[in-house]
Amino acid sequence: MIPRKFEYFAPTTVAQAVSLLRKYKDEAKILSGGMSLIPMMKLRLVSPQYVIDINNIKSLNYIKDSGRVVRIGALVRHADIEHSPVIREKFPMMVDAAAHIADMQVRNLGTFVGALAHADPAADWPASALALDAELVAQGSSKRIIKATKFFKGPFETALKPTELLVEALLPVPKGPKLGQAYLKFERKAGDYAIVGVASSVVLNENNEFEKVALALTAVNPFPFRATDAEQLLIGQKPSKELIEQAAKTAASMSDPSSDLRGSAEYKKEMARVFTRRSLNKALERAGVAL
Amino acid sequence: MPAKRAKQTGNSKQQVVIEINGTKYSYEVEPRLLLVHFIREYAGLTGTHIGCDTTNCGACTILMEFDGKWKAIKSCTYFAVQANGKRILTIEGLAKGDQLHPLQKAFWENHGLQCGYCTPGMIMAAAGFLMMNPNPTEEEVRHGISGNLCRCTGYVNIVKSILAAAEEIRSSGKPVIEV
């Protein structure tokens, strides 16, 4: 399969990339890992006239740990996250997620930030970005920070403007007496898109009460979302099997999946419940809390 | 031909130089040329196969050097212009003269192929995997090659071959690939 013709640019600085974007606007596409863009171009689902390859902007390739915040540059690959000791220590849900994205070859190229910008409604990364309260840095004529919770607008739709390049993600490191995170993905076959994916991050206080809960679901809605009703239900409470089950039901009731090859809407909603429960249980287990 | 089509620019070809198995290949190519087509049709190295052409089957897997590290990628999902100035390794570059690479030898000895179509991609993926994980369990090997499909379903012997090669490479004390 051969894409339509396009003009190719390989800028070496963010400024060059942004000036190309500002020149060509929505006729241009940013190429980072290319693991979604290139297949879409080959199928001619998209045919940008200008492709701006950011892989030569070496300054975008970093995972920087400043203690309270970890910054992930736009060229950090899924495999980099999968094998990063900093990520393993501070954001274990991301190691869970990275290891189940597509396959080794795709993980060697695909990027975390690129996946967020692509905003596939069934992608794994948006759930982590939402549950970790990530902030996304967009560079246009000026720089602005977009909260992940305000970033996803619809299927393949984000708050990013056509003239902006997503340059990095800022991940605040959760703090508290007892911390636990998990990302659980239910997939039909190895490397497939999720039927449902649930990211959870919990903070419990000394009295074993939920101080902070973040629950994000992917693949069961037109765009990934935070199950805020379920979070509210848990805050201030002591975890119990019944409470977790109730939260899982609430999260599932907020989902709005569509029927497709991966299952009927009814089935997916049921799986959203089951996997929310399991994800919360895993996060609690990692926080050292027994139910 | 579609009757009506959006104005498309992009006729301008670009000069690319790609080092494949130690030899530099320099051609003027369209930006839309996929790396796998560059390898097969321009460099004439047809060991790298095209299976699904949709990033699923892994038959087109090659190794590419990124900042001194070799990584397995699918060459059907990469533009040749992106590879400009890069070094890549294909199945033709694994053997040293008449001496097969330990992976090739292990696939031979363990009957790790039936029709052989997936084999070049399977071996290159295995090489990329063993560089990350030189001492894998059977389960890890199975996960490692989940991006490569064998439609003869000869996975049992493929996994056996990779485990055998891993052991031979470890005991030899040599790196997985020598370039």
C-alpha cells in the first residue's frame, strides 16, 4: 500500500517544526513514531500534503526526574518507558501499559506523547495520562499547558491546535502514606487494542482511608475519561470488597461503549466493571492494603 | 483513478543514503517510498519480506541503529527518507561468510521454519529481542515475538530455536550481532 504523495521535512529544532506547522497548518501532519500515522497514510485514511518528521529534534528525547515531577519528551518511545527505572519506581501503571502496547517493534518506535496527540479512543496511554493528572505542553507561537483532563475532546480529537506541537508531558509524582497504581488491559489477542483498559492511582492516609483516587477508562467511550463518580464514592472511605464493587459498577455506568468486532456494548460495559474492580484491587495490593 | 483528487504537492524527490549490512546505498526517492521497498527494490535485498503490509505480521522486520543501539522495527511502517543517514541490518547481513549466525543455525537445527516466509522477520525480531533480554524464559520469548506471525503456526520450534540460539550466544560471550 502506497500513501499519496507528500512533501517531507525533517527539522532539527522545535522552532523549525513549529514554523512549518504555522505555515502549512492542517495540511501538515507531525510524524513522531509513525505507528498510527503511517498505517493511516498507507490506507489513505489521511493524506497530509506535508509531513513534518520530528525524529531529528534530539532535544525532545528525555525522561527527566526532578523529584516532584517527571517530564517526558515527545520522542520518548513506549519501549523507553517500559524499561525506565524512574517510571518503574514512580508510575508503575505506565510499565503495565507500555508492556501491552502492540508489539516489540511498534514499541521501539511509537511515542507516548504522539499517542496522546493522536487520541485514539481505544489507545492505552490516554488512561495513564488522565489518571496521573498529566499536564501536556503545547508549543505554538507561545507555550501553553493543557491538563490531560481537558485534552481529550472526542475520537481522535484533542485541544491541540493545528499550529501547535505537543513537546512534552509533565507527570506529577503522587505523594502520601500509602500509594498504589495499576493499569489493567483486557485484550482479545496479544498486542491488540483494548476491549477496555483501566488505570487507577490510589493514595491512602494513615487511617487507611482513600485520600485521593484517580480512575481512568479507555476504549469504552468516544474518548477516554475519568470515572469521577466512582472516585467520589471512594474518597474518605476505608476500602472494602463491597465498596470496590460499588465503585466498579459506578465507573462502568459512566461508560458508553459501542458494539464492534471486540464485543457488544453490553459486554464491554460488563468488562468495564470487572476490570475497574481488578485494577483498583491491584493498585490497593501494591499500596500494601489487604481487603 | 479517482475522478477528483485533492491538490497534491510532493513530487520532489530526495537524495537518501542508507547503510545496509555495511554497504551504503544512495538513491533519489519519493518521500512516500517505504523503507521495505527501498531495501527490496533499490538495494535489491529481497530477504526482507512483505507479508501483511499493515504493521501486523513482522515479515519486514529489520534492525536499525538509533544512537548506537540496534532495535528491531517493521520496515513497512517507516519511510525510506526517515532512514537517511542511518545504518540498518537485514537478514542478508547476519551470516559471516559461510558461517551462519547462531540464530540462523538454531532455526536450521531445530526445524524453526516450515514455509520460511516469516523466517527473516522472525530472526531479525529475535535478534532485537535477545539484545534486550539475552537470557529469556520461554514465555518471554513468546511475548517477544508477538509482533511476528507464522501462518504455518510453527511457533513451538521457532521458540525452541530462539532459546537454543540465546544459549549459544550467551556461552560464546559474543554480542548478539557483530557489525
